[in-house]
Amino acid sequence: MGGTGTVKGPPDMADISGGVTTEAPTAAAALTANTAAMNRVGTALDVLVTPGAKQMNGLNFGIYGA
């Protein structure tokens, strides 16, 4: 027994990984700069989202010392 088929439809999910790395004299300064940079990334990605689609979500946050 065998068979073939094709399914077509709009994608309903995209998994994108990325990030921003910021170095600053203090963790607070790095956090402020990193927040601004990630907001710019989010704004840039918003133009790619289909109107009416669910919003993007997800967060991974880390602070690493030198």
C-alpha cells in the first residue's frame, strides 16, 4: 500500500532566534542600552508580521560578567 499527497496552507508559526550583546561600564548601563537595541529589533520585526496575526513573544535574559 502506498500513496502521495500535498498539503498547502499559510504558515502559522516562525521560530526566530537572535539577540543583542551590549558592553558597558555597569550592568545598569548595559541593560538600558540593550533594552533600547532590542526594542529597535522588535520594531523592525513587527513590519514582517502579517496584520491580524498573533503577536510575537518570547524572552531570554542573561547578564554575564567579564
